[in-house]
Amino acid sequence: MAPAMSPDVAPLFQPLVVKGHTLRNRLVMPPMVTNRFIGGPDGIAWYREHAAGVGLVIVEATSVNRFGRDLDRENLAALAAAIHDAGALAAIQLFPVDFGADMKPAGLAVEAIHGIVAKYRVAARLCADAGFDGVEPHGAHGFVLNQFFSPLENRRTDDYGGPPASRARLGLEIVQAAREGLGPDRLLLYRHTPVGEGYALDDSLAFAAALVPAGVDILDISPASDQLPADRAAPFRRFGVPVIAVNLMDEVERALAALREQRADLIAIGRGLIADPQWPQKVRAGRLDDIVRCIRCDRGCFGNLDQGRPIACTQRR
């Protein structure tokens, strides 16, 4: 019996230029909270290791309240430099509140909303000054910005609630503030869940149609379904900016199908990269049998996360 032929993985390793920034390949490390201090030696080492094979690293969700406090220009610059030294572009995901804060749309005064928007401007400016290539507001997965977008979660009757355009207002104001902080040349991403509590794909497409003119350069669509690779990312390609797809993309054939069938431009490898930071290098070399596989046990990653311990993988020795 002839040995199985390895797939042609070249599409995963084609460069992509976005607003003058060159991603060396189509692979993205998505934002994953690590329970490490991203400005300290352990956090910087973690990101340096995982940046070695991808084109773009999006550092984990980080509260805008931390910028200018425990995160300053010096330690952020060290983090960005470590990612760059490993060959990847560096972005950081910005979260609107402190983790664990019980923040709901109904409980935020308008003045507090304006304060959050202003903090995005400050955080983006500090990230740009520290050498990051871009930032990404986190508007997905049922967290605060996603709650504002949801008609089931957002029952406000002021300018930030009611019809879809008003429920999208906070996300758009944050994008505009982040763009002001970044300046015109750095990359602005936005992470959004395409189908959520009380809203459908068409609502998200209308939102994206406003996000791109407001300054978004890359749409990070999370998640896809478990069925067709990047199925929920594909409709967002109509807006003319690169689209990131995620979900089970460490399965090489799924990642290739998403690119080959033009459903996405960039492929995010999450838990698979935790299991094996060398996933990109092994795939490129055709060493698929050598990859340490994520078995979806969720013990070392989500289990450690829930217990406040640094995330890891049960499959790594």
C-alpha cells in the first residue's frame, strides 16, 4: 500500500500585506487568556515561543484599565519586541472592563460608557507607542460589547439601546477611539461573534458594513460552526478586508479548505498552538505525524484557567 500523500500546505504559508504590514503567513495566534503577567518574563517568554511560526500574534484580552498602571510603555515594548523578534506581527486584544466585573448594559451610566471609550483611545495610543502593530477590541463571545449588540441582553432605551444601529453604537465609538489612539497606519482589528443572543447573521453583516469605514482593517469572526470550515466567516469577506476564521483549524485539511474555498484570509490556531507551539513549523515541513495534538480535553487550558493557574496542555511533556 502506498503511503498517504501529504497535503499541499503552501496556501497556509503565503504572505499577506495589510495596510503596508506584511504577515509572513496566514496563521494567527488568537487571543487566549494565559493567567500570566504579559509584561513579565514568563508572559513574554510564552508569547515569544508561540510567535515563532505564525504571521500574527493577538495577545490575550487585556482590560483597558490596566494601561498606564501595571502595563506601561516599557513592559509593553518588551512584549512587542519579543513577538517581532520571533518573526510575527504583534497586536493586543483590548477588553472594556476588569475581568470578573459584573458589568451589564443596563448598569452602565452614559458617563461610564464615555469613560470606557476614552480608555480605549489611551490604551491604543500606549500600544502604538510601545511598538505594537495593532489592537483588537473584544466584541465577541457574550462579553460586554457583545451584550450591547444583543437585543436580549441590551434593554436600554437611550442612544445605546433599541434598534440595531443604536446597539452597535458602543462598538463603533470604541473603534473610532482606538483608531484615533493608534493613528492612521497601524492595524485595527475587531472580534465579533456572527450569530448570537437574539441577533442573526444579517445583523452582524450590517454591523461589519459600519465597522470597516470606521477604521477596522481585519475582521476577526469567532467562532465558525463545527461543520463547514470558516462557514460563518465567509460572508464577511464581501467588505474587502481580511477575515480571520477560528474553530478546529488545527486540523490541517480544515484550515486549507477555508483558504482554498475563499471563506477566510487568515486562520487562527488556538488550543492546537497551546498543545504544540511548533505546529506551523511541523506543518510546513510536512511532519504532520510529529504534531502534538490537542485532544479537546480542556483540562490544561480551560481547567487551569478556571483555577487561576497558568494555562498549559496535558499532551505536552
